[in-house]
Amino acid sequence: MTMKAIRYHAYGPPEVIELQDVGKPTAGDGHVLIRVRAASVNPGDWHLLRGSPYIFRAMAGLTRPKAHGLGADFAGEVEAVGKDVTAFQPGDEVYGCAPGAFAEYVTVPEGGPVARKPAGLTFEQAAAVPTSALTALQALRDKGRLKAGQKVLVNGASGGIGTFAVQLAKAYGAEVTGVCGSGNVELVRSLGADNVVDYTKEDFTRTGRRYDLVLDNVGNRSLTDCRRVLTPDGAYIPNGGSGGGRVFGVIGRIIRVKATSAFVRHRLLTFMTSENAADLDTLRELVEAGGLTPVIDRVHPLSEVPEAIGHVERGHARGKVVITV
């Protein structure tokens, strides 16, 4: 049996992507087979597509990709379960993370990053949540050790991660400042930001305000500039940007942050997102309690994944770009 799925066999622009008929996976022992109803695009998709920065190719394939699927976030219905699976049964609506999610079907281990879909969300809305919201949650709660009453700045507040970070910081009782462009000021304010800085009119590193935590999803200011806005024991978390060229990209910024952290009082923190069911359940609870709402920029069918990835790569998506399957 076959299914429709997005595939790429060479690094390059979105034009190298193909919609192909490929073998349909089966629910092996301990695995869940999911009929994908929607997926969402993340920056990691275009990085994989481009093979950029080049340092990533050490794992992904030096001259051509080892894996040929794209997409990581999904929402859908359980179609079948393998032997010994007890947490799910056919018909359950779920969401989570799986490699190659731009496809009609994916499989996930029962103990992997899959959880029941938040009640009240459409499949498209649910698919917008996993990677971006997990990143925001773990950056603020785990690495930043965010506490109620602290002042938080989110640079890139209107993007996929930023829209979740603003809402999560408010849910945890912080005073939130969001940085975005003129066209997104009202959006960021509607998500609960107490203050909004329009970067086309004001440089957030020159306002004189100080923050207990800065989540930087853009990386368009130097580390020195960003440290200027921190309280004496404030935390800075880089989650985007380049500065390392085609070879190192964001890794170059992470290396500089780690090297500098040994010599300053500020907490300069780096992390990798952990895809896990427990935090997906936490996000589900926040959504169902009304503390978290996905922001969707646009929706594309599976055949238009190249256009969707191209839009995200250009860096101006408002919230998430979603794929219907």
C-alpha cells in the first residue's frame, strides 16, 4: 500500500521538493500508526532542505540528505496500534512530533512525543502547537526558570515560537515585552504582551529598560547589546539568528554564548528542545484552560509544501504556517 508524502533527494531551494507515492508505514510492536490530518512548518524544515548551515550536514548527509522526508509536527487520528500498545486506540485524536510529518501517515512509539489532541482545537490548530510551543515552554520554564512577577522580553514575538512564548510567559505570571514589526504590534498586544516594541521605530537594546529574561528568537543584535538590557543576574536565551555564516549559522552564536557565559554574571543559556509526551500534555492543559491559543498565518494543502516552506524561510510568518493533509 502507498501514501502521498513530501520527499527531497538533494539539498536546494523549495523547487527540489516532490510530492510522491511512497510505501505506507505499518504499526509495528509498541508503535502507533497515525492518519495525519494536518502538519506545520518549522524553520528546521528549510534548514534541512538547504543543508544549511553546513555543519548540520555532518549528521544529515554531507553531499545529499540521508533522510528524504520533511515535517516534524502533526495532528491526526490513530488508525492502528501495534502489539502491547495500551495508551491509544484507533479513532483517538492525537498530536505530536514525528520525522516526515508532511505525509498521509506517520508512526510514533507509544512512549514517544505523542499525546491526545487539545479539546476544542481543529487539527490545523493542534498541528501548529508541538515544536514551537515546546521550545517556548522549555526555554522559559526550564532553562530560564521563569517566576511570577519577573520581566521578560521576547524578541521575535510575532513568529511561531514568539507567539507561544508571549502567552506562556503571561500564563506564568510575568510582565511581558514583545519585539516585532509595525504590522504585528496589535497581534502581539492581543496575545497578552504588556509592552510592545516596534523594531522599525525603536531598538530594544537602547530603551534603558531591564529584563530578568530575554528569549531571542531573531539574533539580530549582538550578544553585548542583548546583555545590556539584562538585570544583574538576568538570563539570555538565544533561539535563532545566524552570525556564523553558511558553515556554522546559529551554532556560531551558541558557541559564543557558551564561551562568554564562563566570564560574566549573567546567565547565558543554551538548550535543545525535548520532544516528549509529558510536555505535550502540559500544553494541552494550558490550551484547554484558555491560556494558550495557536496563531496561524496561512494554510496550504500538501501539494503546496514548497510554497509554505519558502514563506517561512523568508522570515515574516505571523505565527505558524500549516499544511492540511
